[in-house]
Amino acid sequence: MDVERIRLLQPDLIIANKEENTQSQIDVLAAEFPVWVSDVYNLSSALEMIQALADITETHQKGMQLCQAIAQGFEALLPIAEKTVVYLIWNGPYMAAGLDTFINDMLMRCGLVNCIAERRYPTLTEDALAQLAPEVIVLSSEPFPFSEKHVTALQLRHPTAKIILVDGELFSWYGSRLLAAPSYFKQIQQQLKG
């Protein structure tokens, strides 16, 4: 974090995130500027964040409309028959989305059951991944840019698993991007049915 650069900007508001920013970073900034910190771990907390920011920025009505549209989209998303899943966010070592994450909530809304019992983002060995024996292995486009070569390599080691690449932004970025998530998740569900 470049504090000097932030000081030059003289922001009226700094929006931080509990997962992305450390307490020490927030303390440094809060000593000089108004700082609002989000803590998003599921759809409900994402909608609360959107509305809180709309209230802070005096765009209450727009925030309400956005939250309603997102909520309606998710209400129309019906979970598929439950399949077990491991959602990988990093390679070398493998890191997976565990419980108490926004990604986990999105997986559950699709009807997928997370094999990872740990919280946050634990690391996995190849042996540990094999022992979990997920029906589905999801490779995210971010923060690590998984590609087809990773699908091929994993498929050789996990021949019974369905391995798919997904747009990580739609599984992990909360905010207005959530408007597009339900229709994207329906496409993923179709892919998993085939």
C-alpha cells in the first residue's frame, strides 16, 4: 500500500476490505481519512455492503434498486442435485476456497457441496486433493489464471472428476457484478449436468 500516493489523492472516503487489507493498513489510513471497512462472506453481507455504501454516498435509492435486482436474480437460481466440489484459487501450492468465504456461499447457491472443511483458503497437496475425491474440480480464472493446460494435467490425475474453468470474478467479486452471476451460474449448472 502506497500511503503517500493515497495522501496525494486526498480522498473523501477510503473503502477497505477485511480480507484484502490488514488492520495496520486500515489504522494508518483511518488516522488521516474516513475509512469504511467491508466484511463480505456471503450474499447477504454483500447486499448489506452495497446498501451501506449507497447510504454513505447518498445514493440510497440506487443501492436499493441494485440490491433488489441482485436478490431477484439469485431467487431464480435453483440449485442442481448436490455434487461435491473443490474450488482452486491458486497453483503451486494448490489453495482452495474453504468455508466462511464468499466463494463457498456461491458454490452452495449452485447446489455444490464444498469438500474443504477448513475455513478461509487452505493449501492442499496433490495427495490431499486425491483423498477428497471431489466430483467437480473448479479452476478459477483469478487470482491464479488457470487454463486448459491445468485442466488437462488435473484430469490425468483425477480421471473421474469433472474439471471446469470458471470466471473467478463471478464467484468472488461482490458488488454490481452480482447482477450477472445467476445467469452465469446457470450455465455452469448446465455444464455439470452434461
